Amino acid sequence: MWMKKKCNPRLEYLQVVTRKWLSSEVMHLLLNGLNAVQVPIRTDSQLQELGNIKQLRFSNEKITSEFDITRSDGRTATIRISNYGIVYFFIWPFGQKNS
């Protein structure tokens, strides 16, 4: 819905917790149709606090995959997947991600 601009325009961050680690087949289904581009996992603090978001994470949680997606209007979002099966979705403010 975010790709089609049919979601709440105030959406900045979404976190989905699954019951188990995501297999490659499930990740493929999740990313299907998004034109997701896998990017190196960021270790900087830029994603730790983006806007009003203060990310809560488990102490031994590790990000295993990271993807960027871009909407037709140029807005960019990042999808992060952790070893706990948690999917993080961050929407970047216009111009911040690409600068």
C-alpha cells in the first residue's frame, strides 16, 4: 500500500514481529513486486533514531538483510530483517536518504 501511496501519509516506521526466522522463500514473498535492492547493512546511528522513532531492539538481535525500495515519486524506504524474524520498515524524509 505504501508503494501505491494508499497508506497513512504520516507513516514513518512499521515493525512486524513474526514467530520465527524468515526463510528465503518468505523473504521473496515479502519483497515481491517492490523492486527491492539489497544494500550493505548499515551500522551507523542514522537508522537508530530517524525522526521521532526510537527503535527498540533485543540485546543480541542482529540485522541479517537490508533492502531499499523507491516509490514512483522518489520517496525511499528501507526494509531491515533481523535474526529474530522482525521486519523493520523505515520511510526516509524526502531528500535525506539520497543525500
